[in-house]
Amino acid sequence: MRTYLGTDFEIWTGQQSWFWRFSDRNRGSVGAAASEADAVREACRAIEESTGTSPIREWKCFEAAMLGWEFTLNRLEHYLPQVNRAGR
């Protein structure tokens, strides 16, 4: 689960497509995209439209998602050697 402008949204993949969805008390939307980055971008734009807000820079949502992935991959990079040592 990710959050943008205070709204939680989900991104997942299936059968070579990426999907996104969000729902809040009175609104929600779902969509499909060709890549994960496109799905994140589209979900954020839909949230902006439904809330009537717009970020200062269009890439803000995409940048936030990539920072999240960078953090996750960094943790994985540190975790895998520990697993490898434990398996010996």
C-alpha cells in the first residue's frame, strides 16, 4: 500500500500488465498500465483529480514511488548476504 496526498493506493501486476486502485470514503478509481511507473503515475493523477489538488511538480508522485523502491532494494541488498551466510 502506498500513499499520495493522504490517499492510500495499491499497485500490483498480473498477466504482463500493471494495475492500480484507490478508494476513499466518497471516491475511488481503478486502472491498468503498461509498466509499474506508469501505474503509479496514473494512480497519482487520478487521486489529484478526485481530490481537486495538484502538486507543484508533475514528477513528485513518480519520484516518491522511485524513492520507495530504492529504499526497498537497498534493504534487500543488505538482507540477501545475511541469508546467504546463514545457508552455509
